[in-house]
Amino acid sequence: MGIVYLAEDLKLHRQVAIKKLKDNAASQNARDRIQQEARLLAQLNHPNIVALHDVLEDQGDIALVMEYIEGTTLRPWMRERSPNLQQKLSLLMQICLGLSEAHNLGIIHRDLKSDNILITENAKGEPVAKITDFGIAKSQQLDEKTLTEENQLAGTITAMSPEQILGKPLDARSDLFSLGTIAFELLCGSRPFEKHEAGALAMANRITNEAHTPPQEAWPDIPEPLAILLDKLLAKDPAQRPQNALVVYQGFALLHKQGLESESEDFTATMTDLFTHHKIKSRRRWQRVVAGIAVALVVGASGYWGWKEFTRLEPQYIAVMPVEINGEIRGEENAKALTRTMVRQALMNSVSQLKASALVSFTPKEGQDFEAQLQKLKDKGVTDALFARLECAQVRCEIDIQRIEPVNSQIKQQKSFTFLADKQQEGEYRITNSATALFPASHTNKTRAQVSMSDEDYRKYLEILSRLDQKDLSPEDLSVLEVMINQYPLNTNLYHAYTSVSAKLFVQTDQGAFIERGLAMLERAHTHKLDRQQLLVQELWLRTYSDDKASFEKLLKKFESQEAPSAALLAKYGRFLYVQGDYEAGLHYAQEAAQLNPSADNLYLIAINQTASGDYENARITLSRITKHFPEHWSSYALLGVIELESGNLRAAESAITSIPENLRGWRTKSNLGVVLFLQKSYEHALQIFLSVINEVPDDPATLGQIAETYLMLEKKQDAQRAFRKLLEVSKEENGLEAQQFKAIAEANLGNSTRAIVLVNNMIREASDDTYVRYAAAQVYALAREWRSANYHLEALLQQGMGAEWFNLPAFQQLCTQPEVSQTVANAICD
């Protein structure tokens, strides 16, 4: 429709882009479009949207004078460069912010695609995204008259949402689908809907009726939370997509700032919470730190399953280590993968044939060696690890099964034999019974009879289990399992697989219907009089994904009447309650879990609930117990550092944090050490640490604020102001309580006292008792020379127990010469 010229603005001496209609496109419809683009762009003023400078009209012709972007569009930028994940996420965050600005003004782009995203660079050489071409955008505030009647359908098919293709009413979520196609291509290297040879109509049919390519298929190593986010953006139903662009921004930002050092499944839970509640609640600083440390706790976000029989037998907590296969197996391309799945499942099934035993799920981190895996299992309280090594040649496999004690890495028992890889059901049955025989006879239940399936059905079953491990499931897998259960209703492994798939689909989609289907299937299993104990523990496990605490506790009592519950299940529910902010209930279940299995992770779950509820004294006792028995449980030292820092015991905080090897300190722990050194007036050392942290997590607001305040103490005012300006820049799009604190302090230090005080008043109305709101208020009022107000908040902070070392900043020290300051404050903070 339009042609763009590069021109020079002679008055302002700058290059501009001029967009005007082509001579052959000067229809009334085309004129309407460019006029609408001008009207919409005039409303938009955002760093991630191309700016409109002027509109020129001459004898009915119209031209837009726009910001000139020196760069290229997104697709060639992707081809010409090799950006890392952080850079890709940064661009997507910027696009989200630009979209959010448009959507807040009621503007829907309707043609969002890679060709309409311009990429340039800022002064630091960092890529900056700019949304352009609002030619067919629509304002929801304007008349519903369409500007696309001439061609019936405006825009690019590959960028359209299903509802746009079908001509349905649109809202901002249509643009989010288009954003999903951009994000998919940027992150996965291919399009979610590959171009169809049959043309645009076939492509439209694919988008409206066929599933997009799974992210895991396009990028096998994609982090699970990122895959979930892409799937939600590309949902056919707008109601299944995130509510708005700001929510999507928060998801990308969460992964950008914290995802690289966090357990994937912890962030899967956080993502699910984010898209369920459409916001991230702000917390006090100590809660943020505890939440950050808590990601080191791997108490199975995707579940532990198993049980402990109520006997006087010593409980066993058993994990299955990755299966090792050497040699080749004759058969189809995935023969080795299916054999590995079969062996792993057989070892897991063996635990169900043991009394007083629970299966603990375990997936090692990539690159983790054998000894490191055993150390992790030791921390989790695992008493026994099952490990299988296979040497295969064609169809014959020699298997060596070992029962290992993680505490000392010793092999307790082992057994070797040969099986035929093409007789997998027989192999699974023999491996299960052989692994069971490695344990004392007192722990062994009666061996179950084998319920065989046809070879074809068994292969389907193994393929579903393989996809379960790879987190590549679809609702169709449940349907396949339902057919098999109808055919083999006494096969307990099928019910177990069904509940596992139901839970994983719930994690992937956040649709409670999958949990309901799993529970309904367990009801069917009860009618066949299968192992009641196993069915109850599977139901208990499924209910840990529900926020229906009453139903969980009712089932738990029912379970306790027959069996003692698995420590793993109790810990999993305790952690769920902690994430929900129910620390009292979370502590209860953590203590129950630790009573059954006093592992480092179960004790640590107690400690984080105690810390979050402010019970520092008992948290110290718990952490002391952990470090005594598990001296390399580094998360406990980090949490102890938080407690001592919050309590003002700076030397104790420094001692706890520096007990952690330097190469094993996460960026949050490093940041806490920097705060400790700052409060001890070791400003140069603190600055070095803060600068190293900002290299790991660029644009982290808290760290930028710490850097700025350290520069103030070093009397480097210009450096401090640069850091405060940067803090203001990275916080300006955020509106949470924490972001308001950062903005208020930055504004005050940059001399914008009026803006800072407005922000402080808003925060006080929202959370008047929050310690960090009071701290920000005291600093802002001191910088604004509002001495009485500053004194008021300082007195409140001192009364709460905040130590004098927190008030060494120049903003606070200038109160020492003011007559309005009370004697209480003067005695506490002044030399």
C-alpha cells in the first residue's frame, strides 16, 4: 500500500522516514488506512513503537513523517546474528511493552509479524525492538466500521489469529497470538505453522483447525516454562491465552532475570500461577530472598509417588537413576529409547512391590556426574538408588542392576542376567522382580501376576511413557490409555501411567479437567478391586495439585487409617502451601514429612516456612541441624545468611554466606553478601560484588539500587546518578509495590521530590506497615528536606528493630543537624 523514503529534517537536522501511498494505491480505502495509522500513532508515545513526527497533506495526498530506524526487521536480524536466549527474551519483553502501551489505549495492531518489528541498537550496542506499520490497526474506542471491506481480509495470513481469519470480533488477545508466532520463530528457529504448498486458504485452515508444532519438537532443549508460555500464546481459544501483554512480559521477564539459575519445574509452577492470577504479588524483601533460595529445594514439582506402609519396618526412600545403555539394539530407530524407558519403568514398578517404601522422583541436571547425582540423592533423603547398565548386541542385552546406598556410594546388592530386547514385556516383568529381590525379604510384598498386553499396545504404552519423560504429551495420550484400560482393566501400570499423564497435562495447560479425569479413572480402578494402597497414594498425589485443602486432608485421614503417608507426598503438599503463602499449614506438612524422613530437603522445607513466617529462632535451630548432618547443603547456609542479615547480625551473616564455595553462590546470595559488606562500610568490596551481580542479571532493579547507593557512600555522585537513572528506566513500566519503591528512591535522588512523594503516598496507602515501604518513605522525605515526615518513619523503623547500620546513607545522615529530629532518632543514627 505504501512506500517509504529516507529523508532529512532540515530544521532539526535529523534523518526521518516518510511513508506515503503508492501512486497505484490511492483508493479511498488506502487513504482511510493511512489516515487511521496517523491518528493511532499520534496517540502512541513509547520507546518500543516507531514514533510519528508529523503528517503532511498536499492536494488530497497524505504522508507520515516518522522516526527513522537504522537497522533491519526481525527476520533478517535473526538470520544474520546468533543471539543468546537472554537477548531473545529481552526483545520479546520489549515487544510486549510496546503492545501493552497500544492495548492500554484500545489499539489492536492486527498485523503483528516479524516484518513489522524493526531492530536497531542503543548506545550500548544492545538490540532494541520497535513495532511499526499500524496501517490496519483498529481502535476499540472508534466506530466498528471496518477498513478492510475492499479485500475482505487485511493482514498476513501467517500472522493472523484464528478469530481474525474467521472474521470474529477481536480484542488484544488476537495480537498475543501473533506475538506467539513471532516468539516461536525467534526462540525455536522455525514457524509454528509451516507454509502450506496449497496456498493461503490451506494455511488459514491449519491455523484455525490444526495444532501448532510443539515447541519441544522444534527445539528439544527448550525450558519447560518457556514451552508452556508459547503453547498458551498459540491457543486457538482466546480465553486460553494470557489476559494481556503485560502478563506475557512478566513471564518472559521471570525467565530472563531468574530462569537460568532456577529449577525448571519451580518456574513451571510460578508460570502457572502467573497465568492463573494474571499478576505477581509483590513481597517484602526477605520474602523475595527466601523465595529465590527456595528454588534450590527440589521437592518434586512434578511429583513424587509411592508410599510407606504403616509398620515398624525401617522406611526406604528409593530413587531410580538414569539407565545406561552401551551397544546397539536391532529394530526401529527409537528401539534404544524405548528399551531405556522399559527398564526405567520396570525399576520404578519394583518399588510398588516393597513394604515401607516410597519412590522418589529424580532427574539429574545436565552434565551432572555419577557422584554428584548420588550426593543430590543423599540430600533428598534417599536411602537406596537403583541403577541399571546394559550391554546390548542386536536383540540380546546383558543387564546389571545395582542397589546403591547414596550415603557412602556403596553397592549393597546387584544382579545380572540376559534378556531379549524384542521381548520387552517379559523383560520388564523379570527386571521388576529382580530389582525387588535386591531388598530384604522382610520388605517384600507378594509378587504381582503379570497382566500382559499385545505387543502393539505395549509399544504404545512405552511410547507414552517416553513422551512423559520428555514432557511432550497431548490429550490424545489419555484417550489411548483409556482404550487400553478398557481392554486390560487389571493392569495396574496403566492406571499409574494415566494419573501421571493427567498430572503432567495439568502442569502444561493449567486445565483442572485433567486432574478430574485422573481422579475419575482411579474411581474406576477401585471397582476392579486393585491394590487399594496404591490407588489411594495416586489419588493423594493428584490432589496435591489442587488448592482444595479440605479434600486433601480428608483423603489423608482416610489414608492414615490404613497406611502411614509417604514423606515425599507430604513434602510436596507442604511446598505447595508454602508457595501459596500458607506458611502455618506448609510448616505442619513439612514437619510431618521430616518426621518420616529427616532428609536435608525436608528439613530445609521446615526452615523456609519458619523464616517466611518470621520465626527466626526456630529456623536457626533447623538450619543448624541440617548443616551438622549435611555439611554441603549450601542452600541452608544461604538461608541462614538471610536470617542473620535481617536480624542485623552482620558478622554471622558474612560467615554463613562465605561458607559457601564462591563458584556455588547464586546471584541472590552474592547480592546478600554485598549488602552485608555495605552495612559494614566495606563499600569498595561491596561495589565489586554488586557489579559482578549486575553482569549476571542485567537490569535487576534491586542490584541497580544497591550500586547507586554504594556510589553515594563512595562520594561518586555522577556514577550514582547514572545508576539511579538506569534504575528509573528499568522500573518505569512496572507498577508493583517493589517497583514503586525503586522509582520513588530514584526520583528523589535525581531531585524529583514531588514525583517521589506521590509514589510514597501511594505505597503507604497500599501497605503502610511494610518495613521497606517505610524505609523508602524515610529516605524520600529526607531527600525532600521534609524533616518531620522523615523523622516519623525513622522512629517507626527503629521501633521495629531495624539497626542503625541501615541509616548510613547521606540522605539519613543530614538529619543529624536538623532541630526537628527527635532525640531517639539522633541517638540511634548519628555519630
